[in-house]
Amino acid sequence: MDLGAIVTRIGADMAAMQDRGRVADYIPQLGGVDPDQFGMAVVTKDGETYLTGDALIPFSIQSVSKVFTLAIALGRLGEALWKRVGVEPSGHAFNSILQLETEAGIPRNPFINAGALVVTDSILAGHAPRETLGEILRFVRMSAGDDDIHIKQSVARTGEETGHLNRALAHFMTSHGRLQNPVDLTCGTYFHQCAIEMNCLQLARAGRFLMGPSKDAPSLVSAQKIRRINALMMTCGHYDGSGEFAFRVGLPGKSGVGGGILAIVPNTAVVAVWSPGLNTRGNSQLGTLAMERLAHATGWSVYG
């Protein structure tokens, strides 16, 4: 299999696409991103790297950050985390409040916004947001083997200015005793973690710990926790589009409204793809298509 040729061909195919989805213009800093951009990076277990398109242009990882905060929370709390957040797909939009109202303020899973707020709240644990954000950045930098990864402050400010629904989710959960820190501290930390900026190569390298032991990749999380995270990425990583992604791609993946997708090929490779135009479910339109074509061309799938 000529993986380099496959990746290059996918990049050329995506460059020719006319329907590129719609950027997340409800977040002003993301609304101005050029939708014509597309990048992909594949990092294999053996340390080989394949790039195409705009793979070295930084973008806001947004909800892809939830993978890293979940890893930190599991490392700190272990299985006790599941007393605060569930592990079931939601079947609703990522920012829906409907299930919180009927399920006593306990989020369905850690990848919808309400669940991610609980995860962030759990690692905040009485610390100053600056300390917690430093911990998150250290984890991401260590996993990527790259210290040139930062939070884009203008995007974080935009999140704070427009994040009324996230605050509403946090206040609702607080009313049920589900958050341990003040809403402004938890939400402020969350808005900043979502504003981490990376390129496809950095993101793919940062996700190496989730594919299992590999060349040059740090061992940051136990094998049991890796299985937990990958399972949740498969069932919940694309919100109410998770079933479609599993059907089309067959790999654990986590999307973000910045247009990024991190996908794991267990014991084989990590893929990061970015195209800022989103489909109707808030996932990268070309990123999803590119992942589908990569999975078909390589035969990569957890389903055999």
C-alpha cells in the first residue's frame, strides 16, 4: 500500500470539491476562516508522516480539545468520573439542554458540551483556571512532542462573549449540584481550552497516545483508559452524527466546529484532517469525506 500516494490523491480530490459546507459563523473568529482550505496529516505507528494540502496551517481545535481533557480527568479520577458524566450517545445536538432537564443534570457523555463542562470542572478542582490551562497545554505539548502549541486569546475571548448557551448549561447543572466550581471559572477554562490552536501535523502527533504503543510517542494514559476514550470517540465523538461517521469511516474520531477531526486507527496510525466548512450536524464536511476515502483506500476500520 502506497500511503503517501493515497493521501496526496485525497488532497487533490478535496481541492476540487465545490460544496465545502459552511463555516461556524456563529463564532465570529471562526466565521472569517477561508472555507477553501483543506489539510490532512497521517502519522503511523512506525513514525512515518504523510501530509497533504494545508496540513501546516494552524486552526482552532475547539471540541477536539475534549479528548485531551478527558484523558487528564481519567488519569486523575479514574472510573469515579463516570459518577458525574455518562457514556451514552445523546442523539441530540452538541449544545442541547433537553436531556439535562430529564436526567437530573447529568450529561449523557463527556463530548457533548454539558459533559465537557463537567470534565473541565473535574480537573479544575479548586485550582485557578490559569493553572489548569497550563496543565492542559503541558499535556498536549508533551503528547505532540511540540512546545509551539498555544491558546489563541482572540478566539477564547470570542467564546466568552458568545458562550451564553454553555453558561446556561453550566448554571442548570449547578442547580442540580453537578458542578464543583463557580460557573464563570469552569466556563472560562472551557472557552480557553477550546481556543487551543494546532495544525494537522501537531494534532495527529498529539493523538499518538490513543493508538497504543508507537515509536517516539509518550505513554501518557493506561491501555484501559485508551480503550475507554476510543470507545467514546466512536459512539459520541461526532455528536448526533456519530453513527453516520462510524458507518462511513469505521474509526474512533472526534470533531470540532473549527473544522478539525482527530481519528484513531488502533495500533496503526493517527489521522488529523481539517477543513473549516461544516455539514448540518456541525462536523467538517470535507474532513468527513476525506476520512471516508482514506478508510476505504487503506482498509482501515475497527470492524475488520
